[in-house]
Amino acid sequence: MSSTPTNGFRKTISALWLLFAGGFVFFLLYIFAVSINFLNLFGDLPDLKTLENPKSELASEVYSEDGKLLGKYFRENRSPVTYEQLPETLVNALVATEDIRFEEHSGIDFKGTLAVPYYKLTGKQDRGSSTLTQQLARNLFRTRDDLNNGLLSDVPGLRMLIIKTKEWIMSIKLERSYTKKEIMLMYLNTVDFGSNAFGIKVAAKTFFNKSPEKLSLEEAATLVGVLKGPSFYSPVTRPERSMNRRNTVLDQMLKYEYIDQPTFQTAAAKPIKLDFNVENQNKGLAPYFRTEIGKSLAIWAKDNGYDLYTDGLKIYTTIDSRMQQHAESALEQHMKTMQKEFFQQWKGRNPWIDENGKEIKGFLMEQMKRTARYRSLVEQYGSNEDSIKYHLNHKIPMRIFTWNGEKDVVMSPMDSLSHYKHYLQAGFMAMDPLTGKVKAWVGGTNYKYFKYDHVKQGARQPGSTFKPFVYTAAIEAGYSPCYEVVDAPVTIINSDGVPWTPKNSDGKYTGRKHTLREALALSINTVTTYLMKKLGPDAVVSTAKRLGITTKLNPYASLALGSDDVTLYDMVGAYGTFVNKGVWTQPQYLVRIEDKNGTVLHEFVPKTVEALSEETAYLMVHMLQGSADTRGGTAYYGLRHRYGLKNEIGAKTGTTSNYSDAWFMGITPDLAAGVWVGGEDRSIHFRSAAYGQGNKLAMPIYALFMKKVYADKSLNVSKAPFPKPSQPLSMQINCGSYNNGPAVADSVKQDQVLSVPENVGEQEF
């Protein structure tokens, strides 16, 4: 006898099937609605083009001419690697810990997802339900950060469901668009390891100072372990927790037979040995240079539709990393010594003094009012000066710069400002005079604590290093290097009717004749003033401008002795013109820009101007050699005896009247270089010429640099003499046979006008 189901049972079965079918249809409709953002309920999904070309932030990288990475521009520090650079142990550790069925699923691991509740209750597996592909979708498209304002995004309980749904959809699409290797590579290139290290390349560098392919098993496991929670499992701040997590990763690798028991035991027993170093703009070679060129790079990127901080540009510069290292080392070596002497000279006194040698009252407070700290206090407390004064003088823990390393102290902001105002600053630049390529750029003493760039950003009085522009104008006007002028007072009446009679640096006049070459070598002010009177300021301004000086130059007589501010960048370019046969070449620091795929976007060509004749340029090289070759020349003792440089060098020292600025310019056939040293404020300087002059304060940096460069055989910098001009000279440079003419007397009175070549006209001042 057969039995038939009751009507109630059949109705139950039908209802269950109907419920299942309805639920399935509802699920499909829900997926479809999320996919198309039905009625703006769920927020947008990336379109197919975006999925096929996902974009993550990539740091732009700056390279030296010899291929060294100088630094990066980034908001998220991320640099890509290729799949071949991924060590097998890293990939295995990641799969074993995060997605063991990575090679089997198509974006969603249904088995793993359904098993999550069981594993959560039993604690048998330490992983979530998201596959690596889902995590990649989350990283690429920021699903957890923003739902694009879908109307249901704020409904309790729906947010995570919508997020998961989007990640499922995008994961499936990613699996259709990319191979497993490509997905693995994209994941490891984009994931956040903490400490501003995005992607495995930066993470390996940050935590272990290695490239990814050189990571050991335990190092790879440590980094994979960090991914579960970059802050929670940080090996820097949570070393014990990080080690436990690392060993969990190793245990997973053992479980899935990626490693054997002995390997597991050996690796798990090892401590975590970090070589931790977070990349930032304060570190690495040429930080001042990178900051300065970043200004023009940001403008270029904006004008050409790129983002310097996210598009992974490759920027190739003219800097030679070896020369840069030598320059930074030379500057540090000398400035340590001079700073010690500066502290000694001002022991018990503050170095900010007026023209009478008295301390400037209220100096520190005036300087403090220019700071962001002071503006912040004013914004917070308004006109309540007592509160502002309290916070400025309240002592707090801080870390300060010293030449013996950073030091933890307890200081008030006013104390800190005083501390830093006691430090001397410096700038150095070297370039190839024939190509204009900048080889070394040191904008200051320590970029972390002193951001101001003294190569191109800052301009200061050049003192006697400006004199060669006067002598250049004289050569062009027909004066010979052998032309003789008597060292006697010369007065020029300026356009405002005020007379100007400069003294020599020692305040004395010898009454002796000096050739122009000798006068430049000895830096005799009266001879330069005589030439300025004969030529006129306008001619000197015109010459300096042709040689690339871009700052404002006032056509006053005092310009002859360097009264107007110039930049070190411009001065090095100008002196390079003498070596380059009269062709001024704008100092070049960028070679080309490539996109992240290596496609050249822009190539830079330096601007050139035929500023001088080849003969004038050579005669100025000959004149400048006098400073280094003439006994008593301002660079003679230092270069030739103290530092032992014997090759041909053109040189000029410069010192302002109160020792606020010390300069040195040096040229060789291969390099034009310049140095500036001084206080951050002009009122801060040495008290005497014994230390404050250019040949004492600035020249040693150049000399130390050149010695290091010549000793570095990998650079192959020549010690050859300056090349001769292609045509015979039209004037005599063998001063032994030169006749200055009968009009020149053995001595002259004040204001006496000496004879000049016929083609030189006099001008009233």
C-alpha cells in the first residue's frame, strides 16, 4: 500500500522552493542593482576601463646622472617591482596565510567564506574571508574608505554588505582581466605595510634595507605578518607581537608544506633584526637640490597633466652622486671646525650685533614673530601677550641639531631659536662649465633642521667675487691684463651727488703700480674702483647680466665691490662662461622625465648665449689664475700650500665689509664651483678677518671638495691646464714686456684720472 504526501507537506516543499527561488532571484537583482548603482542607492563601481587600468599612487623617483636613486616625491611611498623580483618564499608565505586556494578560485573563495563562522568559533584558522583578489580590489578602489555617497551607505547593517558585494563583483572582474601572477604582483605592489611603506619594494627597504629578492624566509614572513594589522603587528613598535605573528605565518607555511619542520624551527627561533629607515625628504643625498627642483617639476607636471606625487614619474638629473657625496662631506668637515671656532669667539655673548658691535636688542623676539609657531599662538590667544610669552618661554622636551649629532634637551621655543641662530650656514654648487650640467648642490648644513636653500633660493652680497665682471667689462673696452693702475684713493660722485671713496680691505694705500691681473689677484679695491669710474656702472651691470646674473643690480659705483645681492647659482653659471670660451650656459639640473613605463615625456636642453668673445673669456681665465698663482694672491697660500692643489685653477675670494658673507669661486677646465658661508641673518658673523674672510671661511670647502674629487679615480676629473684660444691674442699678457704708456705717472693724487686706451670714453658719475 503506497502513501502520498499530505497537502500540507506538499505546500511546505513548494513554499521552500519558492522561497529559495525568490531569494536567488532577489540576490541576482541585488547584485545587478549594485552593479549599475540602481537609483543611486549603492554608489558607483569602477568602469571596465578603470578595472583594466587600475591606478594606485606611485612615488616619483629622482635619479643621479650615474644612476643612483637620490630620493622620491610622494604622498604614499610606493614603487613597483616586477614579478621576477618577488622571492618565492614571500609569495608562498602570503598564499599560505591569506588565501591558500588563490590558484583555484575566480575571485571569491566560497569554501573559505562558508567556513569562516566555524573557524571563528573554534579559533582553528587565523584568516579572514577575503581572498587576495578581494583585498586587491579593496586596495585599488578604496572600497572601505568611500561608498561614493550611495543613498543606502549609512543604513545600519547595510554598509558592510554593500562593501563586500562590491569587492566580490570587482574581484570577479579582476580575475577575468588579469592572470594570477598579475594579481599577485598588483597586490604586493599596492598593499600598505605601515610606516608609510606601500608595496613590497618600499617595505623591504624600510624595514630591512634590502630589495625584495634578497629577503630571507623569516623577513618575508615578518612582512606578510604585518599585513594583518600594520600598526598592531608593527615590528618597530610591537616587536613581541610581530614575532608571534611572524611565527604564525611560518606555521601556516609548514601546514601547507611550503617549508619542512627543521626549516620552520630554525626560522621561528630567530629574532627579528630590523634595519629600519623611513624614507623622507630629510634623508638621502642632495635634499636641498631635490626640494628646489621639486618646485619646477611640480609646475611642469601640472602644465602637462601629471601629478608629481602620484604618477610614478622617473626624473633624471645631472647630479653626480659621487661628487655630491664629496661636496656634502667637504662642507660638513669644514663647517664643524668653523662652528666650533664661532662658538668660542662668541662665548658668553650673542652674535647678533649692529654696525657698532653692540647686541641688537629685541632681535630674538623679532625673529620669533616671523615663525609659524608665533602665528599659531597669536591665532590661539589673540592679543593676550602674557599667554603668548608664557608658551614661548615654557620649557618642553625637544630634539635639537648639533654637529656632534642630534641631542635630546629641555628647552623653550625662545631657547631653541637662540640655539639655531648661533649656527653658521653655507651653500655649495659645482657644474661642468662646458655643458652646464650641475654636478653637486649643497644648499645648507642640515636639511632636517635648516630648510633654506643657499644655492638658488637665497641671495647675498658677493663682495669681491663680483669684481671679475668689472674686469671683464674692462677687457672688452680694450684694457690689457698688463695695464697698470696705481693703488691710490679714487672717488666717484654718484648720481645723487654723494661721493664714494672706498678703502682697501686693510685700510692702506701703497701708491704702487699694479697690473690689472695682479690687482685682481690681490683684490685691490682702489683699482676696481678706478675701472668702475672709467667704464661706468651701466657697462658693468650689462656685463653681469650677459653672464647670467638675474637678481636686481643697481647702477651705483659701489656695485664694483659687490654691494648688490646675487645667488650662488647665478655666480657659478657666470664663472663657467669664462671656461666655456665666452658661451654662457644656463646651469642645467634636469636631463629628462619619463613616465612609469619608461616613455620619455620631456627632455631638457640648456639655454646658451654667446656672452663674450673667446679672447675675452680666455683673458679672464688668465686673470683669475692670478689669485692662485701670484704670491700674496688671496687664494695662493690656501690652495697651493695648505691644500696642495698644484694644477691650474682660476679663483676669486669675496668678503663683505663686516664679514657677514664669505665667498669663494673656483674654475678648472672640468668644473666651475662656488661657495658661500655666513650667518642666517647678516648681523650674525665672525668678529674679525682672521676667520671671517672668504679665503678662511669659504675657500677650504672648495679645496676639500677638489681634493676628494681628484682622489676619486672613478670620476676621472682632469688636472690638465686650461685650453688655449683657437686664435692668437690681440693683446699682450706677458707683462714683463708690456709698456703702459708715458701718461701713467709713478704716483697719483686722489681722484686723478689715469690714461686709458683711446676707445674708452670717460663718463661722469
